[in-house]
Amino acid sequence: MEIVNFDEVEDSDMIELNLACFNHTYSKDHIKKMIRSDKRMPDWGGELYAKEKGKTLGCVGILFPRVKLSEETKKVGGIRNVCSRPSKSRRGVVKNLMERAHDTLRQEVELSFLMTPKSNVAYNLYKKLGYETVHVPPKAYKRAEEKETDIEFRDENDPEYIRSLYLESVKDLSGLVVREEDYWDMAEARGWPDNDNVKIAYKEGERIGYAIYESSRNSLSVKEFAGGKGNLVSLLRGLESASEKDYIVISYVNPSYRKLLEEAGYSWHQDLWYRVMCKDLRDETDEKIKTRDKKNFHTGIYETF
């Protein structure tokens, strides 16, 4: 088994791997587009592929996001796009790729983060490789009620307005909360989150905040919202009014909003499979993430990988 960079792999192999693991297509042109737009990715692409006898068996991607811990913002490693062919599972493909990824990350950073469903077959492998759960992104939900509101959501392209409100909303939090200046272009290159789902909220002709949402089955799925001081309740009422579905589900919930949401009738839910895990690449035994940072940990929708 040899490990190579993405430029030594055929697009057809990338497509088959990604359809097996993530249900979307992928290509070298897509990676090159992300390299140009996403400053978190190394200039060589950060994509490692395992090959044997000319057959591509699996892949692992790396990048270098920034994390805020105890008032310090630092560069860390991130693991993404972990995948192996189902027919080649349990052959050490992912383990070998992860070890190479760790060797690469270790040259520049001390911590590595990844995000995975606990039900994923790789979860136990991640634990064996030294990863620990540091955060389970919460959800909040409630049955939508018909409410009169004077809130209007408009399709407007103003990334800096969104970023400024977001950064204000997470200023007291830790975690993957650092929104890069070019986050909008990074998402366009990656293809997710969908910038078309960002709506700016108006009340009596004045901007009061924004929300990122879309309809999903029988619920309005909200990925993020933030507003100026005193406007969060109005934003929630506006979202309920905008919903044509039975429920509203808010994901990646800002932990600072918990009391507000519960007072508005939302149920808080954190017994979930999806989680953020962390590994100390130095293999030291001291606490990787301090208790205070774990309590205030948050991951923004644009900061996921």
C-alpha cells in the first residue's frame, strides 16, 4: 500500500469514494478551486490517498483551521474527508492514512480536530488513535406556531454584516468559532454551507440580524442565527412566522442562547451521535481542552469541516 497526493488519483476514483461515503461527487478541479479560496488548506491540497496495485482504496484530507481556547486563538489541525471503499474496509487503510496525516500535521500544530457521527464505524478507531470527544453540537426544537410578526427575511449578499454579528455572538465562547474574512468564498468553493440559505432580517425597514435556514422534510432547519442586542426574540418569532412546516429545528446552537430558547418554548437536545473530537499530537497526558473551554465550546456552521 502506498500513500499519494490527490494529483496521482483519477477523478473516477475520487467520485466512487465520495459517493460511497458522502453521497456527492468530487474531482481534482474541485480540490484546486478549494485551494485557491480556502486559506485553511495547504497549497498541496491536503488530500492523501491510499493505493494498492493501481486501485485507490481510501482517502483522508487535512486542513489548518484556528481554534479559540482560554482567550488564545491558535492554529490547529483538522481531519476531513475520511473514507475507504466498503470492499476494502478493516484492512488498515484508514489507520495508515490517519497516521500519515498526523505525521504531516505534527510538523506545524499540536492539536488535531475531527467531526464524526459516533455511529460511524471509524469512531472506535479514532478513540484508539487518541481522539476524545470535546463537544456535541446541540440542537433545539419546537412545534411551530402561527405568530404575527413584522419581521421580513430578505435575500441579500452581505458577508461582512453576517460575520460581524456572528463574531459578536461568539465573543465569550471557545472552540471552532473563528470566522475567517473570506469565509463566504470558502463556502462557495467547497459547496457547503449554501450561501443562498442566508437571509437578512428586517424590522420596520431596519436590519436586526440574520438567519441561515431551509426547509427539510417536516421542519424548518435553522443552521445559525444572530442579531443585534434585544433582537433575538424577534428573530425567533420571525422564523416561526416564516415556517410552513410543523417544526423548527435549530442545529449548531450557540450555547449562549440556551436560556432564551427554553423560555421561548424550545426543547434542548444534546444526546446526539455527531460530535467534535480532539487529539494531542504530542501524545502528552495533560488535559487537551480545559473544562472551562469544553463548557463554552461551540462550532459555527461555516467552521465545520
